Amino acid sequence: MCSSDLVVQQLFDPDTSTLTYVIGCRSSGEAVLIDPVLEQMDRDLATIDELGFKLKYVINTHCHADHVTSGGAIRKERPEMKTIISEASGAKADIHVKHGDKIAFGHVNLEVRATPGHTDGCVSYLLAVPEQPPMVFTGDALLIRGCGRCDFQQGDAGRLHDSVHAQIFSLPAETLVYPGHDYKGRSVVISGDTGPSERLVRAAKGVDLKVSKVDTGAGEVRFDSVTVATVVREPEGDVCDDSCEWAFDGVCDRSEEH
């Protein structure tokens, strides 16, 4: 498969700040939908139809606490489509996957990588295509300058630290990371080797773990060892002292909290 045969389209739900992905293979006409939101079902299906694809799978990275997936509703409308989620999630689906499995559609393969910690069943999906950087769809396991909550729904910050470092930060430096949410208008980051985050080291040891906040007021542990490659707009915030625990490259978007 060549890169020109691949289509990746990112869609956004403003109510939950969820990023949904259409991945399609032009030569076969097959596509998958990753992490769709029920209220956006008509938009998602219209997008797939406009692109000329037949939807083969609706794939979830985990059980979502902030929205309902549209997988079941889409299956009622398009019964040939199958739903996929990880076996460890304990959720219902037509197909359950585990670490190392491959999801094939057309000439495309998604590799399943277990990235638990936000929930027990979190997985990321790695897409490798010749002639372009690898892409990984991380759900809530790894966001842009952050990650999913670890304070409920089987959350475990140390486990999330270990799985993200082992399964995502170990990928080539040019890998494009497509997250499941963003609250600042950003869309993708490049996984860069910028050195370890001291806060993550502490989290892994279970020492002095600090939990920050996303815009919704929900707790999240921040992953600071990713560098921004492409942003829709720059993060807003005031310049902070280097000692500020919320600062990233000297910019803090939570200055009103301290």
C-alpha cells in the first residue's frame, strides 16, 4: 500500500471535545471509524459516504465515560458493519481484540497496542504506511500535553505511565500521535524524545503523584515529554515561573488557579 491510497480525516465534537477519525483505503473502498460520538452519527456517516467509502468497522479505544459511542446505532442502520473494542474492556462488541492483534480493512492494518491506565481496557491503534511517518490513535491514554483521568473507572497512573512509555514513546520519533480529545483546539503531536518528565517518574514510583485539571474540571496526569508538531491554534495562557507545576515550556494555561 502506498501513502496516496490512504485517507485519514479527523472530526471534532464540540460538546465533549472528542476527536473521531475516519481511516479509509481508496483502492478497496473500505473504511473504519474510531471513537465516534452518538450525537455525531449523521455527520460521520455522511462524511464516509461523501468520501466514497463503505464502513467496515466502528472501533473504540476504550469504554468512554464522557459520551456514548454510536457503534450500536450505526450497526442498526448498516448491519454489515461490525463493532470492535478490546477484550479487557469488558464491553459488548462484535469483535474483541487484544494486544498484538491486527485489524485489517482493504490494504490497511491497524496494530492493537494495549495502553491501560486510564481504564483497564484502553488500547491504541498503530497505523504504519510506507513513505510516511507512523500514526498512532491513542484515545485517552495520551493526549496533547496530557492524558486521560486516572482517578476513576479502573484508573492507575503508574500503569498508564508504564504503558504509554512502553507502547507509544517507544515508537519512532517522527510518529504522529492522534489523541481522543483536545480542549485547546489542537489536533496532532509528534512523539519526540525530549527527555523524561520528573512528574511521570514520580508517578511510576507512586511517590508525590500530582493530578492536574483539564478544562472540564476532571483530573488528569500530564505527560510532558511530547513536542507539538501541528496545532490548530496555540495554547492560551500566561507566562509562569519555571517552578510552576502546570507550566509547559514556560506557558501555563491554569494561572487563574494559583
